[in-house]
Amino acid sequence: MAESHGVFLPTGSKIYACRVMVNRKRHSTSTGCTSKRDAKAFSRRWKEFLVAEARAAKAAVPQVTMLQAVNRYMTEAGEKLVAADQIE
């Protein structure tokens, strides 16, 4: 069974479009291609790009420890509480 790679021909158009899912998010765009073979190749390359972009974004997120989170809370919100000295 052949995969379609989310490539489809919109009604009334000669240019194929594609739809892919990355990290449970749907992305769709026009391929700019008039042949289905070229549109499938575009779709594969575009999905690889989106996956690489998602991995890079995930790697860029800093890991926060519990102590860092508590310190941040106390400086941003905890000091404004009525009994801030009792919360610590």
C-alpha cells in the first residue's frame, strides 16, 4: 500500500497541497508542484524540516530544577503575599 504523504489536489486547483502532523500539530501548505511525484518529494522534505525544527526547539528549552522554580516563585509572587515570611 502506497503512502500519500498528505498530498492532495484542492478542488479547482492544478497545484498540489500537503498536510503533515508533527508533535500532534497539523501543518499544511501549498507544494507549488503540479505533479504528484514532485509534491510527495516536497512533502517528505518539508516534514523532515519540521521534525528537525521541533527537535531543535525542544533542545533549546532549559531544564529547571525544583529549587530554581521555588526561588523564582518567591521572587515574583511570594513576596507580594501577606504572609510571605510564613510561606518559606
